[in-house]
Amino acid sequence: MTQNSRTEQKLAELNQPKPWSGINAYRSDPLIVDLTAGLHRGLRDEFDSIGHYATSPEAQELARMANESPPKLRTHGPRGERLDVVEFHPAWHALMRRSMSIGLHSSVWESIPEAKGHEHKARATRFYLTSQLECGHLCPLTMTSASVAALMASPRVQREWAPKILSRKYDSSNRPALQKTAVTIGMGMTEKQGGTDVRANRSTAERVGEGIYRLSGHKWFMSAPMSDGFVMLAKTNEGIGCFLVPRLLEDGSANGLEFQRLKDKLGNRSNASSEVEFTDAFGYLLGEPGAGVRTILDMVTLTRLDCALASAGIMRASLAEAVHHCRGRSVFGKNLIDQPLMTRVLADMALDVAAATALAFRLAEAFDQAASNPADAAFARVMTPVIKYWNCKIAPSLIYEAMECMGGNGYVEERPLARHYREAPVNAIWEGSGNVMALDVLRVLSRGKDLFELVLSGFERDLGASGRKTIEVLRAAMALCETDEGAARLLVEQLALAAGAAELARLGAGKIADAFLETRLAGGWRSTYGMLDARFDASYIVDLLYPAAS
């Protein structure tokens, strides 16, 4: 017997299950396996490899180290010169290197024959699996991927920067962007006085040449400050403009960006978020001078998909660990998972994770098909804020409940659940808070009611016998919102629940779809998990969605 085997035997005797590690995150997730079944075999082999890596002890150790050793800002050098560099732990660089090698920052823009027509869905799978490992390093990769949408507004800038953005050879050196093997892109939108109201921004941009501006101002939050360029908003004479601002000039000197401090955040600690002041920073105009908000929203829409995917991923990882723990711990003469109260709590949570995952992947599919299918285009426009809202909103409470299932073993830093719990709120706050998402839905309702009709007709079809009543409820919520803006969250949540039930039904999830539909849309008011009626087979739900490791 090996030393590890003897250790595991002793822990088992002490009623301590081994950590949820080395269990392939792809193979152990029947829903994801089913969602990707129609994709090319080469892609599925890649997902299998990512799933194996994400839960490996080596990768989990990198995640731990990157979060226990947060980045540090060095504003000045030994002679008093400005440096404005952020130093990261080697574990961060290892995570970045691996994730860039699999194209988390680039694959939707690449011509990969195996993924043709499914670029967003294929990347969504990679992103979802990697989020179960560590989410902090995904922030700059999300922004880098999404930045291409903004750069498309300026073909000249796109031609110059896209090859570096799409390169999979991670380069952390502090050199001018176009001298590197690959670059990453950050974003600067938020200012002290403006926040979400970006039209209140006071940063200014003065035209000095064709498509060339000098920017001055302040950003209260600028994520990933060691990125090689930043998509930023600033006021021009014509209105708010959108710009790509390099961090360094071509000669290696600073481009007027002076980092004031790194934010001391609740979670997302492996990633740096900064406060920055800038004077006469050179920038390229993206799009028209007064159309900056519209230009950057093309980028923001893509980042919202990633927020939904990451929330689903960390919920899946947290609940998978809780189920694993409950299978291996005996309480009051039974395995914890066989105690009726615990079984129903786990099954109830599993329904939400399944719906959140199905919705995020449905949105990725809609992004893939929007250009050729009006129904998918409508789904993408209406449901992006809805899915981002709901997936991100439920994550903190669900992860907390998973932590409680493990008791003190879930509350300690040796387990990743504490990190997941701290990480969860950020996706709801970044790229548009809950109220911003609700207002976005109202904006569509006021300008494009025909889009809602396409989405609702899809729900009614997929929900079958329950469809008509559900649509009546949604129409009533829509009518209410037309006279009462404050009711927008009611509509958004009802849309999310209807969409989740419809998507699970469309996927043929059978009893899972039925249980979600009846407990979420037809059930009474609920504020915690474990409210499943006895007519739903809780053990079946848990075992189907979280099969025991072989």
C-alpha cells in the first residue's frame, strides 16, 4: 500500500472524504457532455483534456497560490522614476499561459474548421470548464476576446492589433505591444462621478490627427492594468468617443498612464484592478467620435456572456464538491447524501445549476446563429441581460448553501469554496449590475417588442402544455413594466425562469425540466433551498446530474 493510500484509509476511518480533485470536470458533467455531443470529436477531446486539467491537484495548487499572493503595484523605481508596473505571482502567469494556449482570448475570431458555426459554443465550453479552476485570470482574457468587437469599428486599428490579440503565445514582458508575441486588452469605463452612467464621464479626448487623440482624465476602475492596451471612453467635441489606448508607446516609454493604486477587493484577488490618472495619453479612435457608447457596448455584450458562463461554472464546481463530500461522510448512521433533508437540498440546488448552465450555453448558441437566424438574434438581444442577471444573482446564495452542506470543511481556506464564494458577487457587479440589466430589458421592450414576441413563441413551443400559461404570466409582467419601471426585476426573473425551464425541456431533460418548471414557475414563494416536494425524486436528480466518481 502506498503512502497516499494509507493516508486516504486513515482519513476514511476518521469520516473525512478526500478532496474533490482529479475528477474530470468535463466527463463528470452529463449536461455539458450532452450539450457538446454534436460538436466535432476533436473539440470534445480538447474539452476532456481541459476538464482533466481543471481539477488536477497541480492546477488547483496554482489557483490557490495565485489568490494567496495577490498582485502588487510598483509605482516608482529606486531613482524615483515612474514605473507603473504590476507584479504577479508565477502561478498567475502559469494560468494565463495555459488559458491563452487553448484560445480563451481568441478562438471565436479564429478560423478553426472543427468549430465552424459553433465558435462561441466551443469557447463557452472551454471557459466554463476553466472557470471551475480559477476565475481571476479569466478577466483579462474575457476583455481581450471581447475587444475585437470594438476594434472592428476601426479597420485600420484592427488590422494592426488583431494579429497580436489572436496570438496564443502568452507574453508577460513589459514591452511595446507590437514588439510582443501576444497582447492582452483591458477596459476603462468607470469614473468616480459616473459609475454606470458613462455619459457623465469627464475624461476628455482632443483630436491631434486622423483617428488619433490625446486623452486626459481619471478612471476609478480599470481592470487588468498590465494589459498592453485599454478600450476607454472619453468626451470629444462630438460626444463620448471610444478609444484604444496603448499602455506603452512604440519607444517603450509610458503613454501618460499613472496607476494610483490597486483596488483591495473582496474576491477576484488574483487579478489586478486599478485606479488610474492619465494626461495626454495617445489613443486610437474606434468608430465615430460621438458613438463611443454604442461601440463599446458591442464589447460589453460579449463580456456579459462570460459573466453568465463563469457564474454557472463556479456554481457547478461548488456543488460538485458538496455532493462529493456528502457521498463520503457518514452522519447519524447514514451517508450524508442519503439523509432526506440533505438529498432535497442538493437536488434543489442541482436544478438551478442545470438551468443556469443550459441558459448560458443557449446564449452562446444564439451568438453563433444570430447573423442567419432572426429567432436567435432576438434571443441574443433580449436574453443576454436576463441570463447575465439571473446566473450572477443566484451564484452567491447557491455557493453559500453548498458550503453549508460541507459544514466547517467548506468554510476553511483549504477548500476552494471560500474562494468561489468571494468570487461570486463580482460577475453581478461587473459589466452591468442587476438594475442595469433590468433597464436594458426595458429598453428592448420599449423599442423592439417584436423581438419579445419571437422569444416568447420559442418558450411556448418548448414548454409544451405549460407554455400558454407561462406566456400569459410573462405578458402580464411586460404590461406592468410599461407603466411601472420599478417592476422590471419581476419581469427579468420571470423571463429567466421561463427560459431555464424551456431550455431544459428543449434539451430533453425530462424529469429535471419538469421539476424545475413546477418548483420555479408553478411553486410557491421560496427563499432557500430544500423545498422540493416529495413527488420529485431527489436522489434521481442528484445522481443524474452529479454521477458518483467511478
